[in-house]
Amino acid sequence: MAVKTMEEGKARSGGSLLGALKRYSFVLVFLAIYIVYAVVSGGLTVGATMNIFRHSAVIGIIAVGMGLICLTGDIDLSVGSMLAFVAGFSVVVFNQTQGSIPLTLLFALCLGALCGLLNGVLVGVVEMPSFIVTLATMLIFRSLSQYECQHLPSELIGNGSSVYRMSSTLPSYQAIYQFGNGRLPGGMPIVGLILLLVIIVFVYLLTSTKFGKKVYAVGSNARAARLAGISVPLMRTLVFVIAGALIGLAAFLWIAMNASSDPATTGKSYEMYAIAAVVLGGISMSGGRGKLLGVLFGAMSYTVIDKVIIALKMDSLINDTIKGVILILVILIQIMGPKLKDRFGKSKAGASE
Amino acid sequence: MELLGMRDIHKSFSGVPVLRGVSLSVQEGEVHALLGENGAGKSTLMNILTGAYACDSGTITFAGNDITNASIKQVEDAGIAFVHQELNLFNDLLAYENIFLGQELTNRFGSLDKGKMISQAHDLFTRLGVDIDPCALVDDLKPSEKQLLEISRALFRNARLLILDEPTTALNTEEVEHLFSIVRGLRKGGTSFIFISHKMPEIFELCDSYTILRNGSFIKSGRIADTTPAEATSLMVGASMEQRGSWQPRELGDEVLRLEGYSGNGFRNVDLSVRRGEVIGLTGLKGCGSSELMQTLFGVMRPTGGVASISGTKLHGGSIHEAMRAGVAMLPADRKENSVVPDMSLLENMCLSEQVLSAKSLPISRSREVERFDHYKRLLGIKAPSPDANINSLSGGNQQKVFIARWLNTDASVLLLDNPTQGIDVGAKAEIYRLILGLAEAGKTGLINTLEIPELKEVADTCYVFYEGEVVKALPHDQIDERTVMLYSTNSLATA
């Protein structure tokens, strides 16, 4: 054990090029996939590249929340259902407030934070396992959004049947749709810019503030963190609340982009994509280690895979197979690489004796 | 006849030599004491023997075969078994299942032959004189029974050499006697033992021969019959013992910490008054309540009665944050579990607690933190390459200094140090204690909980001896000595 930690220490203090490559391997993975995309689509336009940001916005913001939770050593399986739940009711609020965009956004953020608070209190204060808690709330949020969609008066859900639809007759409908689908000069989608802003804020929070240090400390050694004075229950609850608010933001972007939310399919399997993006981004699932910046690249890598499949005109049902295989490959390289090197290095040392 | 021969073993960890040409020879059918202070290199030597570490140079022979740098499995198969301090048993399995694990007996249909295993385990226990029900859940066994179970398991697997690493720490006198009688019986049958212990009376009662290590070097080996406890002790500690003494009477300030009838989980009715600049030692046997007192004072556990006040302000208790704001700091025991944040750098580890107190202003000023780091690095003599090095790249003593810096950085006035020299080499120990005296000189107040009385003698102005949760005696500095403290901590005076 002592030997292992010493090796880890050495590996981390190594400022070599190899060390840097290892620490930013998520960039390499993204670039590799991106090059494949460039090749199969026969050269890339700026618009196509900017589209990656558009399609990464929702999952990227969710993955940031997931990354935060994973850094404390927990997990949130409810993010996809929570997205559908918050998106559905935000549509209702939009329709009910005569299309008030600020109120809709505020509601989405608050409902998301509230859902996160439910998860967070059960995990952080009651100390139930996060896997179980969020498994349960995953079922609850999905079911509630589907149930309410059937039982609310149909004018509240924009006269849709089994879909929450924003009422297109409201004056601000165009404005919110424009927000969700518009582009800035230069082609950057507005939602993509929001993703970048979220990433910048959270990278700053995690690397350069006391809050960030506490998140890492709790995930790295909760006992030591507690004895250093950190309120571990508070921190564990807080990351769930923040993740919930981020999902609220993602839900707002979702309805702005789609003008509707289907409670059965919105955010389906998003918990898995978010976790995959977090892992691909190099954050340790046991907590305490990894960079939030990696999450951006992890999420974008998956968006590009979608686009590769479309460009190759493959059946989209093969999508998850490829995503799964890539996840296994990347982690395989990360885990087997040092082991192979160790074995190779050892046999070499043995031969020289 | 020689069973085990380790010759001229060298081992370094990241350039720091921990073993410098150590030799160890164990004869067949003898109990061999391996002596040395914490950090002398005993554990490293044993880890090399059992295959956990590879040695840099040297040879190991066992029963005539060369087993230098063999794997853990090969060493086990050769007949060497390590009975660890932290026992290697599966608590959720039954006693006999532990014995047969990996070598289960099956009937001709391939299913487990439980009846046969239980009866064989029963026979084994009877033969050894061990009174354990083969079908008992290991979790329900007493520590002494677990130890005997592990010895039984090793013998079942034909071990010829057993390493007993401080086997008596968790046992009472009767259980120790029982263990020793079993060891003596096995010795008669030709089994050999390496016995690692700090308790001289036990060693002189049980062992045939000894090897002494100090600071990674071989010092002496010979027959127990030819030496005395006093000689062995002075060989173990070397000359450094005399040089250490830097305690001087100091001017003490006003009262800083006051406990009245303070009670909690594991201790009761403690009255204590500590003045600014004073260094107080708390000691007693394992489980005497002194560590619990510290944890309660720091807010880890809730007090059940009495009053604790810092500079006149009462503590409500049960909140670490409250204690920290009042200027109390605690360096917990078991550094690896309770202090080290393994994924963080030295700087981050050091600043963590200060950041908790100043959490209201969110951003971190790296330049100011590095400045503080450099200040404490000089003050405490931390040997570290850079503030960004990983905490695990430092030696135990230097890690501990980083954690002392963690608390000094919060401007704490009362330092609770729970077993601060645990797992630290001899040189660094003396340094830590010099630091504590230096800090006391500068007006900090220190409470030290340790079982190592010679160390307390170096630093403590007063020593409070605990027995079963209560303070039985307060000894002023010049009355602290091993014998007196032992008398009170075992409560021998009351029973005599």
C-alpha cells in the first residue's frame, strides 16, 4: 500500500510531457473522436463545429452537476428524470404566467434546487447511500411528470396530449424559442455560450475557492475533512442542491430549444450519459480526484459520436453500443496502461540485474 | 539448526534508506524477539520477509532454500505466516470457514463437506488447547480468540515460522498467559516464532534469543539469558535518550482551559485547569478515556455532563466548528485515517482548516497561502520539495508537521495532540516534541495524549493518569517516570 501511494505521488509530481498528457487525456480522446468526425463528414465547417456546442449544452450542464457530486464520492441517478420533471412543470409555469420568461427561469432553477435538496438531505444528513436515494427519486420524478401530464387540465400543458407544450400563441413564445435556437455573430449558439459560462464558473469555483477545496477534501477523505472542521453533511447536501439548480437551468434550455417536453422521453438515460461524460473527463467515481474541465470534453465527445453516426448514415440504434465501447476502451487504457508499463518495466529491471 | 537466515538486507524508500544491512537468524524451535523502537525498521524487515516488499540487496534463506524476493504466496507456501496486529480474518465468516478458506473440503458431488471441516477444525483447536467453537462467527469472538484463531489457521497450513506482531496489546493478563502456554507448546513441537513486542517482561518470560534494530541498522543479537531488560532497553533507544531532554520550567500565563466535572462517552468527572503556555500529558492504558476526552473537547463527540470553558467562555459541545472558533485545535490519532487528505497537495492539506474559518470570503489568495506555507515550513522545519508536492510523498514525521501547521495556521491557542508521534521515526519524534516545547514557550497551550511515558517525561509539565475513564493521579514533571505512571494507570495501588 505504502509503495503504491509513493508511486502515485511520483506520478503526480512528475511535470513531464507524459504527465501532462495523462492529466489532460480527456482532450486527446475528444480530439481523436473529432478527427474521425472530420474525416467521415469530409471536412468540417464552422457551423458544424458550433453545432457540437448546441447539442452538448443540456447534457454538458447536467454533467457538470454530476461531476460535482462525483467529486464528493456520491452519485445521482435521478438527473434525467429530474430534467423531465422540471422541464414539464416549467412549461406549465410558462403557459400560466402568460409567457413570463424570467419567472419560468426562476421556477426551473428553484424546482431543480428543491429536487436536489431532497436528494441532498437524504444523502448528506440522513446518510442514506446516494445510489439508493437517487434510484428512488429517479422513479418518482419520472412517474410524477408522466402522471401530471395526463391529469392536468389540457390548457396548462398547451393542449398537448401526453406532451408538455408551450403555448405558441403567447407573445413571448418567439423570444424564448429564439433564445434556445439563436446564434451569436460568429455562429456560436446561445445555449452553447451558456454551457461555456457554466463551465468557466464551476472550474473557477472548484480550483480557486474554498468551496472547491472542501468538495475535494470531502471526496478524498471524509473523516479527515470532518476533523479539519469541514461540515461534511452540509457539503454533501450542497452539491446535490447545486446540481439540482443546474438541472433546472438545463431544463429551461431544453424547453427553449424544443418548445415542449415529453415526460416519457426527455432526459431518458441522461444519468448514464452524464456519468459516462464524468468518467471520460477523468473524475474518479470514488471522489476527490479529477478536473471539472474534463466533463466538458467528456460531454462533447459523446455529442460528436452522435454526429459521426449520423454522418455515416448508420442506424441510430447502434449509438449506445458505440458509446459504451468507447467508454470501456478509454478506461481500459487508463487502468491497463500503468499495469502494462509496470510489468514491462519490472521485467526490464530484472533482466539488467 | 538455522531455520531462517536474513543476511545484510538493504532497503530504501524513494532514496531514504530504512534498512542498512540488517541480519536476522532464527533457529528451529525457538522464540526470537525482534526489538526496536517504532520506526527502527522492524515492520519493513518483516514485510520483506513475507514478500510484501522487495529488498534492494541481501539474501533470505528458509529451511535451506533461497527465498529472496519471493512472492507473498511463495513465502506462505514455504511455511512462514504473519499474524498481523490488524488481524487478517474475515469477520463475516465462521471460525472454521476462515481456517479452510481457499482449501475447502468437498464431498464427491463437489459440495462442501461442512461436517468434516468442522470436526477437523475442532480437532485442531483441541490439539492446540484453544477454546473456540468452530461454528462461531468471527465477528463475535474476543480479540484474544481472534488471535488464537489466526495462529491456528497458520498452523493448519503447516507454517513452521510464525511472526507475532505485538500479539499481546489487546489481551488481558490471563489471555496473555494462555497465548504464551500455546506458544511454548508449539515451540516444543519444533515451530519457531518471531516475537515483536515492546513489553520487556513478556520478552524475558517467553523468548530464547533476540535481535535489536535501531534506526534501520542491526545493533546486536544474542541469547535472552545473557542480557538484562535494562541493557536491551538502552541498546534499543541508544544514546539519543539522554540528549533529548530540553524541558525547562517556564513562566505560565492565565488559565486558558478549564474542565469541571466534565463527562462524556468513555470518561467521567474530569476536573482540569490548564494555563497559557502549559504542556499537559494525558496517559493511561488503551481505552482509558483520555483520547475520548480530547475528541469530546474538540466537538467530535457530545459531552454528557460538566462544563468546559476556554478563556472563560463556555463551550456547548458537540460542534467542531464551535471548538475551532474558540481556539481549540486537535491533531487526531491515526494520521492516515484522520488527517491525510490523500488527493491534495501539501499546501491544500495545510490550509484546509484555515479555509473553513474564513469561508465567508470565497476566493483563495495563492500567494498569501504560499507565504504562510513557507513561514511554517521554516518554523517547523518541514522537509518538502514544494508546496504542490503530494502529501503522501512526505515521511510520517513531515506529514505530521504539515498537520501541526494546519492548526497553527488557524491561530488556535489550545492544541490537543492525540498520539502525535504515532508511526514516526525516532529522530522526528524528538523534533516534534521540541516543537511542542517551542510552541509552549511562544504562548500556545498543549495537551498531549500518549501511551509512551518516556516521551511525556520530555515535555509534560504535569501528567494526568487515567484509569477507566477517571483521572486517578496528577504527577508534576519531576515525578513522571515509567514505573510510577504504570502503577497508577493499572490502578495497582488501589488493589494492593
